[in-house]
Amino acid sequence: QRLNQLSSTLREVLINYTGNNTTMLFKILEILESELNGSLEDLQDKISKEDLSGTNEAGHKLYGTSVSSGMPILSKMASEFENLSNIDFPEIWEKLNQVKKEIEWLLIQIRSQRNNLESQSF
């Protein structure tokens, strides 16, 4: 059910952005994949450096990407990092691991959507 919800939500959001232009949809999915990977790397880096302000900023960026792309679970997780008042080990590593797993799952779905668009264009 979650897969169907994500697929339909992501598709709906992207169709609204692009007017169902498949070339533009494909490019947006590429950008989204890049943004999610970059946000995860940034979040990991800031946490490992115990940089609270940087962690909050990375959480804010990830929140913006996820909320605007129809990813409510990741949005909620990112909000927690955006609003952290301290970096508490090992709890923060567990939260980061959950975000990493969610992003990995989302990336699989995004790649699947891209593959679907590629197969439709041939």
C-alpha cells in the first residue's frame, strides 16, 4: 500500500509541476535523486562533526525537498533534525539510520519511476 501511495503521490506532484511533460518529469526525478543523496551526505557529515547548526540546516533542506515532493514520512523525519536542540549520541545515529533507510527506499521508487518513463519513450 505504501508503494502505491508513494507512486501515485509522487506522480501526481510531478505531473502538477510539469504538465505531464515526460522529458521534464525524467529530469526532475534525476534532480530529486541527486538532492536526496546530497542531503543524506550533508546530514551525515554535520552529525559526525557534531555541528548542531549545520545539522539543523541539513534537516531543513531535506525537509523542503521531501515535503515539496510528496514524501510525508521523510518530511517528518527531516523535521526532527531541523528542530534538534542538541546532538545526543547514540540516539541521533539511530534517527540518522532511519532516515538513510527511508531515503534508500525512496531512491528505489524514484529509479523505478524513471525506468517507467524511459520505457514509455521508446
